[in-house]
Amino acid sequence: MKKTLLSWLLIGGMGLSGAAVAQSDYPTISQLNQRLQRVASNASATLTSLTKTEGGKDIWVLKIGTGQLDQKPAIAVVGGVEGYEVLSVELAVQFAEKLVADHSDALEASTFYIFPNMSPDAYEQYYASLKYERRGNAVSVDHDRDGTPGGSGYSDLNGDGMITMMRVEDPMGDYMISKEDDRVLVKADRSKGESGKYSLYKESRDDDKDGEFAEDLKEGIAFNKSLTYKFPVFEPLAGDMPVTQKESRAMLDYLFEQWNIFAFVTFSPANNLTSPLKYNAGNAKKRVVTSILEKDQALNVLVSDLYKETVKQKAFQQDNQGTDGDFFQWAYFHFGRLSFGTPGYWTPEFKDSTGKGKSNAEANYLAWADSLNNDVFVPWTEVKHPDFPGKKVEVGGMKPYAMTTPSYDKVGEIAEQHTDFILKLAAMQPKLEIHNVKTESLGNGLTRVTMDLFNNSSMPTHSEMGEKSRWLRKIRIDIDAAADKIVSGNKIELMESLGAYEKASFSWIIKGSGNVTVKAGASHAGFTTSTVKL
């Protein structure tokens, strides 16, 4: 699927920002496709379908840039790693729209790969007649391994068209009513003498009579639980092995051919932009590394500070630094690139008239929503449940998508700030330059050539993890003189990396006259050349 002008007709030829403003709610898959096609009508953008999911939906990638795209540092922007995070898809798409419409200057130095939606099968649930926060794709999977795929999914017990929670009165349960809000359940802390009063489940029945609830959902594999780093073996939604799905395989196959990516920005629950990852020396020295490396932690802090200066909303107790099998961690630990994650949106911290806030995230959200008269909660209502005879069972809780999805009229500002952040990150990319070029005649037709290779950036050419994994290509320095003309020095030099504002000096002795050209760089760090007259 390549560039097309179809969307000029489909959306009336309106400007990119106009198309976004005209939307009153998050777009359908069809509307997203139209907007992506519209972006691809720009000369700097190419839209490609990497594969189709089991549900028949495209996994798109937009490649945006000018000139020699593969020879310039690149940022990959990824949305929809979690199917229920519809905002993440919109932020990725609006970034693409704003990039081609308003920021063509950024394309001269950088290339951008945008994967707008890695979970389109799950994304579609937002518009389904039964609304719930779905993660899995359309593949048929036997999650609980009882021989019947999808044998115990969700059940709409109160008939409201939404899947929320059900609480069961149980003196042996783990949950109690929060002291901050009686609508919220929290885990009882037995070390403080607290006792549980409820068991808590997703709204469901024990359809397969195995004593478990919603353990074998009528959905397939979750993209953000099926990557190779800390793959969660034998867990529902993960699959039997990592990277078995069409979408994950196609994306990784594509990425392994894009040598110029130096950083990822993933819109996901994982967040190291308001709360940087923490270095742990012991975990960093393990055979299987499970800690960000020390130099990369410093970079994480640097970029986090930039993010917090650019994105004005403050995170409320947001400290999710990755989950097993997720994409955010894979990009760093297994792909060796700098990896930055953010949900893009948090519930604002709410304080009452006395200045007192809430410690519990759900209680804080409900207090904030109440102050705006937002209807986000299904009141706890008693239902008859066949699997709990003689027990009081109530259905209720937060409405699906409520806590992670701002109203659509707020998205434009959120997208604008995140676009600014990504462009500032791109401006920090490694920038190789050749300085202090000198020639010295040594007589007998010999000339000494010296020069400094300088990284004029606050970002090193390689992440420390990229160096350790040996996956990123080394910096290569080539001089185009014939090998028999090089008396001293190497025709090809390889360097592991150049740090921020670091230089390396090179020298050759060349026999003969004319010009020689030195080319230095790597695709993820950019290239620079200098021609010298002997």
C-alpha cells in the first residue's frame, strides 16, 4: 500500500489540522486509514502495510524524510502497543500529520518511522457494542490450555454494554473498601492488621467450571506482552513463544533492516520520561542484563528533563517502568537503542478545598471527575451470580477507557506538546563533524593528513547497551586513497563510539598528489565527509 490521493476525496481535501479538529471522538480504523493515506500524499512520506492481522487489518509504517533517508539518524514513534490505549494511536498519527504539514525543516537532518497502531484488532473494541479494555488480537487462542479456545471470557452481568468489575463479599478476600473513597477497593495490608472483605474479579462467569474467571478470553495475543525481553511464559495473552504473531514478526523484521534508528518513543503504559529508569549495578552485571546501564541512565535523566520542560502536564504517581514481554523494554535491552516511553496523559492530581489530595490513583481520578461532573463510574449494583450461590455479588467500577483516555477535544494540545518533544529529541541526535583538517608535506611525494572527528551533540553515537550488545554498527572512517598509496594509517578505521562532545584524531601518510576524501559515520549517527588536496 503506497501513497494515494484517495483521502483528498474522502476528507474533502481539508488541511491536516482541520481533519483532526473535525473529529469529535477517537477515529475508527477506517478513519485512521484515510488520514494515514492523506499523510502519504506528501512527497516526503511513504506508507507501507507490513502485514495484515488475523482480523484483516493493516499494520502500517510511515517513513518520513528527505534526501538519503537511510543515511540519517532516525527516531521511531510507536502507538497502539496496548490495544486499549486509543490515545496512543492518535498521538502517533497527529505527530505524522504535524510533521509533514508544519515541520519539513526537521526532515533535512532526521528520518522518522511511525508505527501508528500495533494492535488494530484490539483497538476496534472501543467502538464495539460490548465495550471493554481489550489487549489481544483476533487469533484464536486457548489461554488456559484446557482444549477449548476462548472458553471463559467476559460476561456483561448487568446488561450495561460494558465490562467493569465484580466484587464478592468474602471474609477471606484480599480487598477492602478504600478509606479515601468508598467506591474504590484496595488490597488489605495484613501487616497493619487490615483484613480483606471482598474478592475482586473482572465481570465474568466461570463458563468452563474450573474455578477461574475470565482466564480464557475470547481474544488472542497481546502485542505488548509477546516480545522477547522477559517473555512471560505460560501467561494468558502472551502465547506459547515470543514474536509468533503476524504483527510482531513483521515489525521486528522491518526494524532489523533499519540501521539508522537511534531512539524510540513509544506511547504506552511504560514511563521513563517523567520517572527515569534507575541503574542497579548488580542487575547490570548479570549475564542477562535487567538494569539500564549507567551511562544510559544519565541520558534517560537528560531526556526526561527535556520532556518535563516540554510536556506541561504533571504525572500523578506514574511509575510503570515496563512489564514482561513489552515493546518498550525490548527496544532497549534487545535492540540496543535508546528507548523512551510515556502514556502521554495522566489524570491531574486533585486536591480538595483544604489542599488535601488522594494517595490512591483511582480515588484521585474519581475526585477529579466528580469535580467536573464527568460520568466515569458504574455504581456497585447487586446481581445474582450462578457461581457464587448464597454470596453477595456486585458489579460496578470504572468505565472502560475512562482513566487512560481524555476527551477528544483535549488531544490536540497533548499531541502538540509531544510533537515538540520528539522534534527536540531529534535535534539532540548524534552529529558527526570533521574539524582541524591539516596537510603537511614530508617530501618525496609524501603528505601527512590529520583531522579530528567530533560528535557535536549532547547525545553519544551509541547507547551503552548498543555497545554492549554489539548490535549497532560501529563508526566507520574511510579514506578513498588506493591501498598502495597509504604509507601510514588504515584505509578503513572502525570506532566503537563517540561520546557527547567527544573527538577522535586520525592521521595518514599518503603518497602521490591530487585529492583524497574521508567519509566517517554510521547510519544511526549520520555521515560526514571532507576532501583534502595533497
